[in-house]
Amino acid sequence: MTTWLITGCSSGFGQRLALAAAQRGDQVIATARNVKTIEEMAEPFGGRMITLPLDVTDAAAAKAAVAKAVEIFGGFDVLVNNAGYALFGAIEEGTPEEYRPMFEVNVFGLIEITRAALPVLRRLGGTIVNMSSGAGIEGRGGGGYYHAAKFALEGISEALAGELKPFGIRVLIVEPGPFRTDFLGRSITMAANEMPEYAASSRRHYRETNNGNQMGDPDKAIAVILQAVDADDAPLHMPLGPIAHSIAERKLASFRSDIDAWRDITIATDFDQP
């Protein structure tokens, strides 16, 4: 039996993953900032699913949630860092009051709960699943702050993978493309200062026309995540869905093109000589 600690379970992938894990017989510690929003979903599973309040930006709350998980289940095998939201808008449009809270949740919150969980995982071994996005692979206009947060998650995850391998802890970066969750609804904020100069790169139309109409089936995505957690050969990076794979292939091709374009100049120059 696997025991999961999952953040951001009030909706989306976090909620679906918590339910799927419990339905297959695993133990789940489901968390949300407002625990009342998730209490009912635990009722069918008796003691196999518990719900806890957790604001991931609060280091003390992160430690308390981990301590409660140890008290009730003796620990956990899988930490899923799912809590997060997006800010859409051009870099010039965003304000500190808008982008700093997003970084607090998406980046620093992930760090706080991960640091709190690592003593348990180092003792027991296990897996850290960090929910990234296609936005963590390639940056595009109109979403720079969200891209930056997901790029940070990717870098943290790659570093953790190296640091934790000696302890038998795996890291899995899940990079979904568009799936039919409510992410484009409740999990998106738009920069309030929308400037006409950036109309061409605005994500507003995309959000309004795609919310609820995304291509991907989220339950199929959850099944793949469960399969990867169970597997011995899961990759560090896991683009999820055809669009995420297209983003990754495009980024790889673009990166290769950039490297090759100035290869002779950037290698031939004798940087070691005065």
C-alpha cells in the first residue's frame, strides 16, 4: 500500500489524483488551504483518506501537516506538489501585488512542504511528484510570470533528483499540456493592467475560449501518473499529452538551432587567454 501526501486537493489534478489513489486502495493525506472544501471527498474511504488544512506558504503549517501524516500513517511514500495557480499577462502589465503571491505559492510553497517532508522521505524512501506544465518547458508571451514559476520548479526538481538519489528517493516532473480541468477557470488570474500594446500576446482569448474545452482527458492523465509512480523506470521529465510533447520537441529543436548558429564563434574564441 502506497501512502500519498498531496497538496492542492480542492480541484483539478490534485483532487483527481487523491481520489484515484484512494479508490485503488492506497492511503492518502489530502490537503487544501480551506480544508472544508475537501472533507466530503474523504468520507467514502474511512480512515484511508484524511484531510488536512495546509497553506503551503506557511512553513509551520507544512511541518504540522507532515507531523500529522506521520502520527496517523507512520509516514508517506509519495509527496505530490500540486498546489499552484497562474498569472497571465505581459511582464510590463504585472505588478508585485499580483506576481509575488503567485511565486510564494508555486515556488516557495513547494520548497517549504518539500523541506518539511524530506526527513520522512529520507527515512522511508519514495517519490516526489512535482506538477509542472508545458509552461515549464517553453516560455511564450503573455504568460511570463507563470513560465518563470514553472521554470523554477523544473530547476529545483532537477537539483533534488541529484541530491536525493543516494537516499533512494525519485523525482518525477509531470509536464501536462491542456487537460479538461478547471485550471483555466478558478486557477488563473489575469493582470489587472491590460495594455493595448500587448494585445497580440494576450492569453485572455485563449482562456475564455478553451476553459472546459481542452483536448485532454484528465482521468487518463491521472492513470499515467499512477503508472509512473508505480514504475521502476519512470523518467525525470514526463511531458503529458500530445501538445506537451509538441512543446518539448519544438523547444529542443529551437535550443539546438541556437546552439549550432553560433557554435564556431562561442567555441573557437579562446576565452582562457588574456
